[in-house]
Amino acid sequence: MLNTNHIECDAKAIQLYDENYSEKYREFDQKYVTTPDYEHFAPIIKYLSKSFEDEIRVLEVGCGTGRYFHVLENTCELTGIDISEHMLKLAEKPVRSTEVDIPMINLVKGSIFDHDFGNQKYDFIYSIGVLGEHVPLTLDVSQKIYNMLNDGGCFFFTVVDIDDRKNMKRKLAETAYPFLPATVKQILDKRWESNYFTKKELFDHMIEGPFESFKIKNYKASESGWVGAHHECFAYKMMNSTKTYFE
């Protein structure tokens, strides 16, 4: 079952990303930029930021230590929001900081669920390894992000592919699930509660949500990198009444 309790998840994230863990995370940035994951995501962020005719305003949800800041191009203003003050402190001097070419960078401590962005609008919003992983991707937060996008804006994000994480015992239990007593189902429902998505769940989420056009892909590092596969979604605010889905 999909979890929707962002308050509990935010609290866990704050506890996880303490000063010590954040320092280790920042140290890993130096290695990360040599990994297949970086070679996959960096070109996507670069391409999307360059795809606009004019300079853009960008929001990164869960910016952490700012490991992708140097990849952004055509950007006049960047806002990075993160729940951890320790991660944000390190984002003041991110990896490859000499390559960061952004006149204005705003670092905001807070949760995407609760922070009041006022009337701020962005052309490109992205979030890698946060929504659908550390915190839930809810319809409310999708609507909030949609509202913060300018017309023609793009939202790129990843969520964990839960099917890739399931072992044989879990798959067998799911097969037997319809025939189990209600009390056992309740126990399993709670045990299986997660921020992770199947492809169908993500597809249904996007269909029900506000974005007029979107496409979903699946990514799994061929070498060392993230554990398991992730769905990645490209969603667009097109301001028309017809939803479009691209495989």
C-alpha cells in the first residue's frame, strides 16, 4: 500500500541526514560524479534545462548537497529546498562548484509539503531520489508542483520501482493475498506500506493528477549504483484538456 504520511517521513529524513551522515554524503559526491547513475541523470537535467528558449527559474525538491547544481544550464535562478539543515549547509559549496553558473541560488530549509512558496513560479522542477522514496508522492504534492510551474514547464522526478525490490517470499504472499483472512490482510497491508510505486500505480497517479502530458521510463544502473530500479517521469504543464501518455 502507498504511504501518504509525509509528516512521519519528514521526521525520519531529518533524523537520517544528521551532521555526520550529511558529511559522508557530501564526501561521496566526489565519487558519485564518476558513476553510471550520474552519467545517466546529468545529461537529462542538462538537456531539460537547455530545452527552454529563454533563461529559466529552477526548483530542486530535496536538493541535498547540491550534487546536480553544476549540471544546470540556461538558469538565471535556482531554488533548492531540503528538510536537512546539514545538507543545505554543504550545498553552499557543492561538488564541482567552480562549474556552477547560476547568478542566484536560494537554499530553503523545509518540506515540499508544508513550505509556502507564495506566488513563485518555475520553468523546470526536478527531484531525484526523494519523492516516492524518502517521502510519499501524493496527489496534493503533485498538484502543488503543477501550480508552481509556468505554462510549458517541466517536472522531472524519480520514484522507486517496488516490483524490482520484491523477493520471492513477497511475490508468493501477494499471489495468496486474495484468499487470506481479513486480519492477515490488515497485517500485510501495514507491513507493505511504502512510498515506492509499481509502474501501474505511478501511471494511475499521473492520470489522476493535474499534468496534461507525461511519459514514464525505467532505469536501473548496470554497474554499482542505486539499489534496485527506479521509474522516472517527465511531466509537462501544457494547459490543454487532453492527457497524453508516452511509453
